[in-house]
Amino acid sequence: MVIRIAEAVKKAGGNTYLVGGCVRDGVMGRPVNDLDIEVHGIQRDKLYELLSSLGSPITYGASFGIISFPDLDLDIALPRKEKVTSEGGHRGFDIEIDPFIGTKNAARRRDFTVNALMQDVLTGEITDHFGGLTDIENRVLRHVDDSSFPEDPLRVYRAAQFASRLGFTVAPETVELCRGIDTTTLTAERVEAELRKALLDGVSPSVFFTVLEQMDQLKTWFIEIDRMRAIEQDPVFHPEGSVFIHSMQVLDRAAAYRGVVSDPYAFMLLALLHDIGKIEATEVIGGRIHAYGHEVLGLLLLDEFLERLVSKNSVRKYIRNMVPLHMKPNVAAFNRVSLKSTNHMFDDACAPEDLIYMAMSDRPVKAGDVPFSGDSDFLFERLAEYREIMSRPFVAGRDLIESGIEPGDDFSDILGFAHKLRLAGIEKGSALKQTVAYARQLRKRNGSN
């Protein structure tokens, strides 16, 4: 269909180009999933008439000059000029369609040189006005225009996520320009969208944050991550340095498990935020740096981050549940604790398998030592045992009622006792007897039947 459109446009005196990321990815040999098409040299009404002879297009966003074939998931755009009118991202622009603006001026409005490439659909020829091909070869992310780039502050975070996803460095002049851009006018939704891309698709997700650090742009939306930079750790167990450096290393190790965890985005946020409590808990005792209780002391900071930036409630619940538990698997494996203990740990976790992968990403390494390789085997074996135990018949409320224990204010406590017996591996018959005895003693003690 794209070729047919390009041929019809050519016959009418215009040209059809692939633009933006699809050209960049094609040059880099990356998968191309979405095509961005731009038509030059034809007025919008004429283009709509031409496209109508090929299918059933619709127009939307008239000021943006977009004509779409919804059934093909295909959008065709006309070149446009943008003029910033106020702060606040895309809503602060006046847009004027100009099919005769020329390829250089059309490409000038794009953010980075690697995204300013244009490829003729019919000939395959690439138009590169701003050195994007050279920057791809050198793996450099460089802004196109000094004056238009800062007009959309989201480009600060786009630079960081592109660097993370593409494995590029950011040009020094682009870093310097981004230092002076005010990002406070952005919405949380737009910032989170860039964060999500970096965490889910980044070759090295940590690059998103290290680039923002270089730009001095962590402190607006990622205040807690910025504060981690100043928090030192015990060099015996953390020879890598600060909490920030450690968290970045954990984040990159966690990326290896994105394909197997229950919720990759929530899991990557967990890796990012697991040590947020060290901001509050870190202190020097007897000449050594400690962060006792950091897994729970940081819950207020955690909530502030989640409320500011994470939109999905299920993701927030996942992280609030898992952060206080993140140290337990490695401690359990090191001490080879009882089955009952690991059963309780897995039962407390909303995603017990993810908790193991988090522990594998966060496993402490004493300076000069190699982690004990059997830790993950131990934990997965225990998880299998926990799941087998949880698959067995267990004491439920109806069992208690049939045994003469009527529901009351204390019924949840009685069921909690039964659940503890289940986690201890007690078979149902014995557990029911013990639970009934417990219930009667409890009610006798409380003066009820």
C-alpha cells in the first residue's frame, strides 16, 4: 500500500518519504515495526482526494495534517511548521501545514539528527541534512537545532531513553543544552512514558539515569534517585560505591530477567527503588557504614516517588509489597533457613518468583569474593516446595463451620492460625483438629462460644 501511495503521489507531482525512527532503525539493522510517512509537494485536499481513490482514509487533528487508513494502521503526514506559544509541551505549539516547506526545513523540526533522516519510498535514497548517518555510525545522539530543541522539554528525557535503548552516547553540546531546559512544566504521564521505554527496552537501562545525571536533570522528577548519589555504602560489601552506582548495577542485571518475571515494568522499578530506604537509614557506627532497616524505613520516600510518577495502581502495590522483602531471599539462602521460614517469605510476596530474580540481581558481593552459586538453586527448590505445599488440601472456612466453629469477629484470626499450619506443611486433617482446638481455647479465653 505504501508503494501504491508513493506512486500516486509521484504521478501528482509530489514525493513520499519514510521519516523518523523507522529510517534510523532500518539503517541500524534494527526491526522496523511502525512506518512514519510524510508527503511533500501536494496540498492536503489534493492528497486526501488522491488517497480516497486508493482506499477509505480519514482525517484527524486537522492542524497536524494527518490522513489515516485505520484498517491498515497507517498514517500519512504533511510537513508542518511549529511555533511555540506557551510552556507545557505539545499543547504549547501553533502548527501550520506547509507541503512546500522543503525537506531540510521539515527535518529541522525533529529532535535528533538520527531521527531527521528521510528516505524516498520509491528510490530508497536517504536525505540527510544534519549528519544523522555519521552520528549513527559513531553511535552519538545529537540535537538538530539549538533554538527549536528546547521548545519541548520532554526531549531531555527522550535523549536519555534513546541513549539507553540504542546504546548511544549523548553529544556534549546536547548535554549542555539540556542542562538549561526547565522540565517542571511536563506532565507525569509524559515523563513516565519515557521512563517505561528505558526500563523495558533499554540495552542498559541505567544509561537513562546516568545521562540525566550528566544533564543535571535528575532532581526535578527523580529526586530520590538524585539523592542516592550522595549516600555512601560499606566498601567491604559494596566496593562499587554509592547507593546510586549500586542501584544502577542492579538495574542492568535485572534487565536480564525482563522476559521471565510477572510484570517487567514493575520488576524494573523494584530494581531501581529497592534501596531507596538507605537515604534515610544510612549511618556510621563504629567506623563502618550501615543502613539497618532500610528495607522498611524508606516506605515514605517510596510512596512519594510512586505517587509522583507511577500511574498504574497494580504497579504501585507490587513495589510496596516487594521492597520490604527484597533482602530476605539472599539472607535465607546464606543461612539455609527452614522450609517453614521460606514458605512464609514466599507467601508474603505478591510475586515470589520475581522476588528470587530480584535477589539474584541484588546479591551482595564481598570485595574480592564470588557469590555462592548455589543460592538461586536453593531458592528455586524451596519455591517449588512452597507451591507443592500450597497445592495440597487445606483448612477453609467451611471446614471450620462444619466442625462447629461459627463465624465471628475472631474468624479471620482463626483462619490465620490455620494458614500458618498450612505453611508449616501440616496435612489438612491434623491442621483442622489443631485449628478447632485453637478456636475453642481462643473463644473460651475471650468469654465467647
